[in-house]
Amino acid sequence: MIRHLFKLIWNKKKAHSLLLVEIWASFLVLFGLTSLIVYNVRNYREPLGFEYQNAWAISLKSNEDTTELAQKIEMILQRVKAYPEVESASRMSNNFPFSQSSRNNGIDYNKKHVLADFYVTDENYAKTMVIPVVEGHWYRSADSVGKYSPVVINRKLKEELFGDEKPVGKIISERFKVTGVVNTFKSKGEFMVDKPALFELVDAKSPWDDLLMIRVKPGTDAVFEAKMVKAITTMVAGWSVEVDHLTDSRKTTHNLTLVPVIIFLIVSGFLLINVALGLFGVLNLSIAKRRGEIGLRRALGATGNGISQQFISEILVLATFALLIGLLFAMQFPLMNVFDIQAGIYLTAIAISVVVIYGIVTLCALFPSRLAARIQPAVALHEE
Amino acid sequence: MLTNYIKIAWKVLLRHPFYTFITLFGISLTLTVLMVLTSFLDHLFGSHYPETKRDRSLYVMQMRTQDSTRTGSSSGPMSFKFLTEYAKSLKTAERVTICTFVNSSNAYVGSQKIKLNTKYTDADFWEVTEFDFLEGKPYNEQNIANSDLVVVITDDFKKQYFGNVAESVIGKDVEIESIHYRVIGVVRGSPVTRPFTYADVYYPYTTPKSNYQRTGMRGGYVAILLAKKTSDLKTVRDEFQSHIARIPLPGVEDGYKYAYVEVKSEPYVENFVGTLNGNKGLKTVFFGIIAFIMLMLIGLPAINLVNVNVSRIMERASEIGIRKAFGAPVRTLMWQFIIENIFITLIGGGIALVLTLIVIQLINSSGIIAYADLTINLNVFLVSLLVCLVFGLLSGVLPALRMSKLKIAEALKS
């Protein structure tokens, strides 16, 4: 049966070549779209690792003031902590969650080299951001003794550096001592890929790392914010103070990911509808042209179902050819590790695309083939 | 003859509404996407409000310093002092403005918080750009020399800060980060997609917190060099580069020893592409993907159209047979079908134009981009028309070839 179908298709290869190209191209478009969606959905399902509600980031900028910066930052931190509306406050580097800035560095352990995101934070950071520590403990200022500065790593970095080893107490990059491990920390939002991350204890005497993260009581409003900003600006004249609510920043970062995906989705959706309509039209016409053949088969005893099955299988075989060519292209992505994305994502995307293409093709062939099945042998043969 | 062809094409269109729908759907969809895209690119790169002189402007955005081994590099905006010394002194330029890139800040009114973007500029900023002043006037050299605490605000910020008031707010007080400023002018805002001019509040650079006093080469400032005419761009560029070549090398900045300094002055498009990334490989991949998407976008509907047209060839077999029997050469027939196809494409283009207007209207009013002013101007329209013609040819040639090659006897038989 299949061999017969192949022969039928091969005989009309010229007419079918365009259909082949069309299905092939649709597959590639669909593959691109599904890769993007699968990638983002998979990232989305990993836990964020911290709580952004009621968390505010206060960026301080000293401008032309250059004296005793560290003391002043410390003073502001103490002042902010003293407010009853503030549950917890901590000081960190300016790459706070959902911000546009990032910082990374290489980490070495046992001849392994991993690029990790660096966050310089103080001992209250885990409490402020509600980051659960799964192994060991979050560092305290008292841990900073000797030549090693205490660090906390995330699970991803632990897996890449240590594998099955216990990381707590180990020395990495010859200057850090691991005190704890946290689960995931996706600082650029839910759609960010879970990257290796490392938290380092802030040096209280450094004039850098002038960002304060605070967690306020639920329901705290802009009146308090204005009061706080005013208090800070009167404490340190000439400094700039800016407050970001993480819920707002999160929306911005989400839009950066979602808007392109949605545009791509709409455009590809219309493209596929277009292709489906075209396919439907072409199949309709080609079946109309084969009335004689259908009439003859019916006269020789083929059932209506048999006829419609033949047409559907023909188009499925054609789609298989197109998909095989498409797979040749698509398989290059997981094989060559394009964009450093896990092969699993590409493979899932390929699987989904194949299923969707088969679905569309069958759907398009269904109606014309039912039409063909209803052709009366007498009428068809009479026309001949 | 042409009217005849078009008449025939019209009749063919009316004969099978379903196929006409497929054809027009495909064409108008593709053209809509392309038109919206060109309109958006024009919005990004064209000379529009308030950067109406963009075609004769050069943008100085980044300084790149490298160490002597060229292994590491550091880049970013420059200090006010550096730009005054190396850019402001240009003799061939008509005007040079120095301003900060977009900074952000907060203002509080009652229990309301307003997130705002701020910009510190010099007085020439208002000459290089062409803002519409709804109220008041820009600050001048005198205000700057006096370090007056004055600001120019946008109509949007006025609405947020002062509420929906009709009367003028000139002379009123605005408090930002505990400093009181006097409103001196209200302008119609610039879209966020134009970072050199976009802000909610514009301060003279001598107001507090602008950091214009910084003495190093790096800081928070960028510059726009305005040439007298478009043909002068190269001269201005050359003069600027000759100034840059005077920077003493090697030197030290914030503890970083540099041996090479690179500061480019580029037209807007080049500057924009340059910021995507300095990495050549990534850029190729990026443009490769865009090219592929565009190809698919035009290619898929075109293939689809060819497919439908080729399949419908037999519908018109008798017509072709008769014309051939009466001696019509292949070329004439081909032209007929191509013209028909272009005609249909143009109808699709017309529909697309209407759809584009709707989409653009939606984008402008949705507020995804504040002050978005996407339009269909002459450039966008001409590009769209060109795309229509290419699309028509692309999807018309193969069916026309097939049709005109039909054998007379076979065609007449049916």
C-alpha cells in the first residue's frame, strides 16, 4: 500500500514539489516558534528562588560627594532599618533582581572553570529577599575571618563545580569559602534560564555596592516612600536616591521577553492559517481533477472510506517527505548546540512541530477527501 | 490591452470567492506585516520629532578604552569636560550639544509616586533638537551660567504632577528628590525609542547631581554633532577624529591603564547597530536570523500563492488554448498573467494599507511605546509598493510560465 502511494506521489513529483517546499517551510517556522515557547515555558517552571512582593530597591548615587562613602551608606542603612514599616533591610551590589545590570566572573575549583553571576550582599540578604538556604547557612559578617571571604552558591553552580560532593566548607577560586547553598536564583525574572550564581559577603568598608534592598510591611504606600526619600536626601546632601518596586521592575523585564514572543506567535499563527487555507485549496483542486480515477476505483468496489483514506495517506506520505527534509535542518540545532540551549528543548520543539504539521495536513485533507468519497461512480465515469 | 487584462483578472477573482479569499488573505497579511515593520524601522531610524535634523547629525555615544595588549576593554559614556574639550570645540559643525543619556528618578505628589526619566542638557540641546514648546521657553546660557534651578517638563509629566489642568504651569514649583525647581517650559514629549532626546524632565547641566564637574574622561554624557548640511557629515567626522587623535596615550582612568582610545561619531543607524554588540560573530547570527525570518515571511505566502495559482491552471485552459490558436506568442501570454498577478497583489496591497493603518493606530494608542508616532509616510509607502511589485512578480512568474506552455490541442480538448 505504502509503496503504491510512493509511486503515485513520485509520478506527480513536479506538481508535488511546491507542496513539499511549503510544508517544509511551515515546519521550520513552527520549529522556531515552538523552540522559543518551549524554552521560555521550561524556564518559567523553575522556581524564582526569592519573593519580590513588597521588596523595594533603593539606589544611592553619591555624585560629587567623595568623603566617607562607606560610613554614609551604613548610616543610611541603619536609618532605613529603624522605620517600623521596614521589616528587613540589606545592602548589595547594583545588580539587584530585575535590574538591567549584571556582573559575572569565572570560578575555579579542581580544574573546573565556570562562569557565574556575582552578587555582593550582606548577611541580611536571604532574610530580606526570602531565599531559602538548602544546605549550610547564609553567611554572617562574623564568618569573614582569615583570608577567605564567605560565599553562598546556588544549586546550579554546586552541580557544575562539585557534582555529588558536599560543597559546604570547600574553598573555591582560592579566595572564597562556601558556607551555604540555595536552590535557584533567577534574578532576571521567571523567564530567565537558571544560571550559576554566587553571593559574596559585602565589605562594609568599601565605598561601592551602594544599593539597599528593603522589605516593607504589606500595604506600605508612596507616602512612606516620599518620607523615607526625603529623610535620606536630607542626611546626605547632593546624593541621588531612587526607589524601584520589584513588582514594577518585574513587569518591565517580563515585557521584554513576552512582547517578542507574542508578536512572533501572532505572525506565525497567521502564516500557518494562510498555509492551511492554501493547502486546502490545492487538495480540493487536485481531487477534483482525479474524478475519473475515483469513479473507476468506486466502480471496481472500493468503499467511500477506502477512497478518503487513500487521499489522506497520500498527503501524509508527502508531509513525511517534507518533514524528513525539515528534520535534516532542524537536527543541526541540537547537534551543533546553537545558542547554548539544551538539546532537550530543541527535541521537544521538533516533536511538537511534527505533530502540529501532521495535524494541520490531516485537517486540510479531511474535507476534500470526504468530498471525494461521496463521488458517485456512474456520474464520474459518465463525464469521462 | 492593459484594461482588458485587468478586466479579465477581475472576472477571475469574482468567479471563485473562496480562492480569491485565500489569495487576498495571504497577500494582505504578508504586506501588512512588512508595512508595519517598515513603519517601525522608520520610526526607529528616520528623522522624526524631536530629532528632525537626524539626517545631518552625528551621535557620539561611547568611549572605548583598551589596554596595551588589547585583551580587555571598557566602554561607556563620557564626562562633560571631555566632550567640551574634544566635541564642543569642533569648527566644522553648526552646533554641538552635550547631554546625559536617560537617567531615572522619582517624584511624589500626595500619595502618588511618579517614575520619571531625567536628562541634563546644555542650552544648545534645544537648537539641535526641535521640540514643540506648548508653554514657556527653553533655558538659555544665562540660566546655565547662574545655575538656576529651572526645568523643562513634558506635557505627560505635567498631567501626572499637576493633574489635568488647562492653565499654564510656567513658574510653578516641582519637587524632585528634595530639590525645588521652577518650571520654565512644557514640551510635547519624545518617544522612548529615541534615547538621545527622550525624558520627562530636562535640567540645565549646572543644576545639582548632574556630575558635570567630573574631571576624568568617562562620565554620564553623550553628544550630538549637527553638521551644516548632509554633505558635511564626513568633514565633521574627520575633524572629530583628528581631535580624538590628540588624546595623550597611554593614560590611566580610575586605576585602569589604557593604551588605545576609540570614540566614534556616527549617523544614528550605524550607532544603533554598533550598540547591539561589538562581537562580529553574534552580529552575523543576529542578521542571519532576521534575514531568514524575512525570507520565510515573504517566501511562505508566495509559495502558497504559486501553489494555488498553478493548481488552478486548468480553469483557464480553454481561454489560453483559444488565444494560442489565434497566434498569441508565449511572451504576451506570460505578460498577461504577470500583469494580472500584479493587479491582484495591488488589491491585496490596498487592503494591507488599511490593515496597517489600523495596526499602527492600535500601537500608537495602546501606550506600549509612550509617544509612539508610527506613520505611513511617503518612504514607507514607496517601500511597501516596491514590496508589492516584487511579491507580485515572485508569485506570478511560475504560474504564468506553466500556463503559457500549455499545449494548444490539450488545452482546447477540455
